[in-house]
Amino acid sequence: MLKWFLLILLLVGVYLLFFRKNTPTHKNPKNPKTPQDSVMLECAQCGTYVSSEEVIIKNGKYYCSKECANLQ
């Protein structure tokens, strides 16, 4: 009886070790960057829309490039 119990326990252990799908414990990092986090902002000079990651801020206004920021 003990031999059968140990055999079943060994088979379950092998199954759990090799055949179970490994799921990551931490799927998402603390602050993931997603496309939804980026906002499009309008340039105060020319009206072009620029991503919030690429925008230049000068005197509280948003600009698409250094040229537009220097024209103001």
C-alpha cells in the first residue's frame, strides 16, 4: 500500500514539475508604459499634434519642435 502511495506521489510531482504551465508571478511591472499613457497635445505655434512624450514646454505652452518654441 505504501509503495502505491509513493508511486502516485512521485507521478504527481513529475506532472507538476514538467507538464504544468508555468505562470509568471509578477506579470506587470510597477509602472508599465502603454500607448494609452501617451496624450496628443497641440503645438501653440503651428497647430501640429505631438505626443506628450515628445512635446517641448516653454512658458506653459506646448510646442512640437525647438523651431516653433523659439518663434514665439
